[in-house]
Amino acid sequence: MYKRFFVHCLFPLLVGFIIYLFFHKPNLLLHKWANAFMSQPNYYNNIKNNKLSLFFLNHVLDIIWAYSLTWFLFLFINFNLKKFAKAAIVILIVSSTEVIQLFLSPHLTFDWVDLIFCICTTTLVLILYTHEIKIIA
């Protein structure tokens, strides 16, 4: 259980954190906080003109977040529901993390592509989780 938590929840968040720290435009609070402790390189200027790199930066990080949150919900929230009802609730929860950006700070940006990736990622995790549970049982 804890191994799956590390592999599917914490490790992806750590990867996302590192990507944000070194490749995101250095205007986040994260960068100010990190610079208070040490100077670190930022490679945003190297990738800002590359459409594929910007796609990766803007969308794959949301996929990593959705993957991690979905696994967390499946691992630690015990829903006494049928599989499809549980899947629908998890998809709704994870998708709401994107939709809620419509109503929050102007620094957050709602994106239809992110919402689609979020739903696809959650569905993929459902398939992987179900397959993994069958292997373990």
C-alpha cells in the first residue's frame, strides 16, 4: 500500500515540482522561495520558443497532478459504492480541480484541453487501478 502511494502519488508530484522549479517561467512564489535558499538554474528561456516543450510544460504537468490525485483517492478513500459510481465520483472530484479555476484567482487559468486530459487521465488510472487490484488479488 505504501509502495503504491509513493510510486503513484508522491513520486509524480516530486517530478512535477522539479519540472516547475527548473522549467516554468520564474515568476511563481515557488521560485522566490527557492531563491531565498539557493540560486538554481531556470531553463524556461531555452524552451519558451519550442511549441512541443511548452505543450509539455502546460499540459503534462496537469496530467501528472491528475494522475497523482486520482491514485490517492483510489488508495485512501474507501467508497462503499459500485465500481462505476466510484469512478464517476473520482472523475468529478479530479475534474473539479480544473473547473474551479474558473471562479478563483485570476492567476489560475481554466483550460478545456486540461479538463479533457484530466478526465482521460482519471479514466486511465481507473483502468490501471482495476487491473493492478486484479493482479494483487
